[in-house]
Amino acid sequence: MTTEAMGRTGSPAADLRILRPDDWDRWYETLLRAFGGVGETAEEGALWKELTRCERSLGVWDGDDPVGTAGAFDFRLTVPGGASVPAAGVTMVGVLATHRRRGLLTAMMRRQLDDIRAWGEPLAVLTASEPAIYGRFGYGAATFALHGEIDTGRVRLSVPEGTDDVRLRYADPVDALGSCEAVYARTVPLRPGMLARRPGWERVWVLDPESGRDGASPLQCVVAARDGEVVGYARFRVRPQWTDSGHNGQVRLQDLAAVEPAAEAALWRFLFGIDLTSSLTVRGRPLDEGWQHLVSDIRRCRLRVRDGLYVRLVDVGAALEARTYPAPVDVVLEVEDAFCPWNAGRWRLTGDAKGASCARTTDSADLALSVRELGAAYLGGVSLGSLAAAGLVRELRRGALAEASVGFGAGVAAAWMPHGF
């Protein structure tokens, strides 16, 4: 969660320091206030307190009062080629409305990126509540997600062979956590942008405060099994609605994962066919998810795209070496990075599907771009060619753009970040 709250008053003598565990409660209250002041349940607060890494979190204090917050989870991110790379998950960023426009956010971003570099983590990632903020700190939108409002009263779903062999059953969301997390873990290496969940994170997805249901049911879970093994799951809510002409209920999908196409199709077919409902709302799904090819009328799915994960290369050389490239690439990049000047200059990247190397060079540059565009292209979900079409990447050697665009691709699956943090 990230924001820079709005407001205006005089200038404080700000004290930026690492969060002490005894200060967490007031620090977190400051964050909630920066996000509008809506409270959370005791269960939610306790879990976020447990997950917070105080030694990786920062606070800005005006005298005895916390006025700014920032944190960084320690994640591992799947990159093209399937490697799991250390990445700082930037989160809980907020500045109180009374302390806006004093450089507090910039100071926290400066300290945080210095810290991440010192920790030896080549990447920083975040989900932005306000996308306009983070580009100036070198973060580029690297993944996008699909939202939809599917008219299940009119849209029909075809399913692949073997779907009828999958068995579905309702399960208590908490009791089924172990099986569901095992499925999720099997999907993590398959798609760039996926996050390996640290212990404790599985509980985030079964938090179910009534305030978050918006009139819908408590969280429900259905698991898919083949030969007694759980191979998929869906967690969702149902919001019953009635009109003079009959039922008009809505299914709201929270998350869905499966390790085989038939299980995935079985889960989607189930969601399409829940009694007394006529629509299915989906949020944050992969752009290339297979169900789109199984529906009878894609227009009645009312699809739209939204930005997802923002990526910042903290160490250009280490980050580019950490991934592989589906087509051979040999390119000299002229990188602009005013906020982290240790990245600025020329880098020679050579790589293929087996591995890569990236080192400083004095050779002539083939492409020129900022670290923001490099972050956007890093997971393969954004094309260097499309960035060049916007004037954000400059081709200095003829043919270099086409070669690098193919090489930077994601491979088989589109980049996708499955959940926020």
C-alpha cells in the first residue's frame, strides 16, 4: 500500500529513522490516517504487525509524533526464465496531510533505496495507489491485470477434455489453506511477476472482515481434486440480489489458481454456474488467462486493463543477469538514473535462454533509456518497442531495438503479479 497524503501547513524538523518495535502501533495508525483514517479489525492489525519487518521499515517523526511511514518486505520474485530473485516489496508508504510538500516522501525513498542496495537486493517492487508518484523514483509499470464483469446469464463456457474428471468440493477457507498454498507454490515459477509467499502471508488471503464484504457473503472456497490430490482452488463471495423479474446475484472472485488446464476450467465453469447468480466479477487476473478463449461472447465479459506491479532496478547489472532471455541478445544500454546514480552509464548485456551477463562498458551504446523504462520492460510484460514508439527508448544502432525487444520477452506466460502487499 503506497500513498502520499495531501495537505498543507508549516515545516517540521523531521527525524527519519528505522522503526522501533515499540513504536509500531502509532506508526501504523499514522499510515491508516494517511489512507483516509478508516480503521481495521484487531485481527487485521495483528497480522500486519506480525508481518512487518521493523528493521526494514522507516518512520518520519515530528517531535514525538510519527508523520511518515515506509516499509519493505523481503520477497522473492519470479523473473523470465523461472529464477526466484530477491526483491524488496515497498509498502506502507504514507505522509500525513499536514506534512505534504516538504520532501518527506523523497527522503524516505532515498534512504530506502540506499538500504535495499546495501542489503544486496537487485530489485524493488511496489503496487501504487497513485501511479503518478513513483515514476520519478525510477519505478516503471511492469505488469498489467485484467478486470471483468462477466454476464454469466448470457455467456457460456466451453471446457477442454478431462474437465469432467476433476472433482470439486466446498472447503472451509482456513482449513484448506495448506492445500491451496501448495497449489499456489507450484504456479509461482511458471510466470514472471509471481511472488513466493513467506510464512504467515497465506493468512492474508483468508482475512474476512465484514467491512470488506460490501453486502456479499463470507469468504467461500472450492477446491478441485484429481485422483484425491488438490490441483486447484477458487476463493470467492456471493452477493445475492433480487429484482421484480427474479434473481440477479453476483459472484465476486477473490483468487483462483490451478496446476492444469482441466482443473482451471472446472473452477471457472463452477463460478459461471452458481445458482441464483447472473454475473461474475473478476479483478486482477492475468492478461493471457485461458478462460477468455473458452467463453461464447468475450464482449459480454466487459474486460478492462489496469496497471499492476511497478519494478525498480536497484542494481542494473545484477538484475539483468538474474533473468534469462528467450531469444539471444547482445546490446549496449545507455541507462539514465538520476536518483540512483550508481546505475547510470553504459552496460553491455549478453544473454539467451541459458543465462546472461551484464557489465560496465565503454563501447558505443545501442539503445538509450531511463531506469524507469528498463524496470517496465524487465519482466517481459512491456515491450521495448512500445516504449520506443512513445519516445521513451531511443535506438542508436539500427536493428538493436528489434533484437532487444524480442530478447526481453517474458517467454510462454505473460508477466503477472497475483496480489498486492
